[in-house]
Amino acid sequence: MKHRTFIWFILPSLAAMVLFIALPIFSVFTQSLFVKHDKVLIEAEVCGPFGCKTEVSVDVAATAEIQKEKPLGKFNGFNTYTNRNHLAVKEVRSAWSEASSVAQFFGALLNLPFYKALLFTITYTFCVTPFVIVLGLFIAIAVNSLPPLFKGPTIFMSLLPMIVTPLVGALILFWMTDAEGIIGSTLQRIFNDNELSLKASKTLTWIMLMVYGIWASLPFSFIVFYAGLQTVPEDTLEAAMIDGANRWERIRYVVIPYIMPLVVFITLILLMDNFRVFEPIIGFSAQANATSLSWIIYNDLRGGEIQYFGSASATSMLTIIGVGLLLVPVLIRTWRDFNAKSV
């Protein structure tokens, strides 16, 4: 393909990426460097029957004028990134110098909101992602071996979690784990403890959030693997059977190597999606026991008198950087495999 033809071929995609990805990210980064203007205060002496006193009030007109002149806000540079609500550079240094052990340092670190949310985000991502990949593959293999009569209904039932709105699915599981729900009441009867509550325990809350994450993401993994299994060469599988390979050996040495590009693809998608976990926390009302980076962004913007756009933008940029760091090892391995095949 000629260079000019290739450029015209990819130009619409490049334009869409610049318009819908690059420019919004640049806009968010720019906003993260600014904070809201300080309100202009005025002092007035108010006199009454019992004497005079000084009252402080906000000069609305002057404040509005400043906001009109500088709509982005007051330039704050990278101070938003380093303050206590984000990377907390000063607090981390103080905790490191005062801690007598590594455990004490990490304990102090997890009292900071950003690192507390980061811990749950990373734990959720690295617990949910491998489970979804492994279970999705084995469910796809199991469904692929069913008689044709049962494949259609089974595939439909397996895709139901994908059809249900994520927030609705989280609410349903939240109600089921309530003391009056089927899961919560069953556990109370099993352990003979009427005070047992999944919502009151941080550990159980994390487990339920991850169970929901696996349930919600599993259909995507399953359907991609199922589609990939349809392309595995039958003659290769038959040759393996003739050579005496059992079912597990055929899966391990024929099927998995053949669909490995799909494993990489699903891993990339799941890492990006799980690192932005948000709906389960809202559905479970679990912010007392579990917060994520996306929840911090929501908390900064969720209405009220003050919305911290600069803080939300800084957390958004840190989330993007976190996703990029997660994807780097997978992309490097993919690049090495590509170069090895080319050689």
C-alpha cells in the first residue's frame, strides 16, 4: 500500500482518536493544574442597640468577576498532585521518618485517602482479572462441547450478567446479602448468628465486591473465548488425538497456544475496566469499607455547593497513569512475541 493511500486510510481513525481521546485528556490535565479561586471577603461594621460588631461576608460581585476573568481557576501547578488527598508527598515522608517498621509505615500510608483507594483498586484488579480469564475459558470449552440443542439456551443464560445494567446488578446482590436477603439470612442460619452481617465486615465487603466483579465481567471473557474456539483447526485436534493426547493435553498444548492472542486481548480490556471499578461501590454503599480511584473522582464531583474539578482532574490523570503502568508489561510481552514470530 502506498504511503499516501495508507495515510488517507487511517486519517479518520486518527482524527477520532485526537478528537475524542487526546483532546479530552489534555483538557483534564490542564484543569488539574488549577483550583477554585478564593472567595473575596469584605468586612463591614454593623451597629445595633447593643453596640457595633464586625461581620465578614462574601463579595459575590467581585468573586464572580475574578471567575469570569480566569474561568479555569487559580493556577496551582502540581501542588494538587502532591497534596494530602492525592500523592501526599509530605505526609509520606513524615510517615517514613517516624515509622519504626515497614508494617507501621504501610499502616500510616493506608490512612491517606488516595493510597487507601489505590490498595482496593489494585486488589480488585488483580483478584478479579485472573478469575474472569480462567473461568471464562473453561466455561467456553464446556459450552463448546455441549450438544447443539443445548448450546443456544446455555449461551443466552451465560450472557445475562452482560445484559443487566451494572448498577442494577450490584443493587440486586446488595439486597441478597442483606440480613433479610437470601444470602444474608442463609449465612446467619448456617453460623447460627443473627448479628452476622456482610456489610459490617470490611473483609466480607471486599469479597462480595470481587464476587460481583467476576460475575459481571465473566460473560465478556466467555463469549470472546467461545468465538475463538470456533477457529481452532479440527485437523490439529484430531492429529493430537491420534498421537494419544487426552482432553487436558489437547487444551493445554493445542487450544490455549492457538487462542493466546485472545488471552492478551481480554487481559488488556479487563485490566483497564477493573482498574476503573466504581458501580459496585455505589450499589453496595460500600464507601465506608472500600473506595476506589473512580469513587474519589465521583466524590469530588457529586454535586453540592463545592465541586473540586481540579482535584477530580488530578485523580483522573493518576488513574490514566495507573492503567498505563498496568498495560506496559502485557504490551511489552506482546511486542516480543510479535518480533519473535517475525524472525
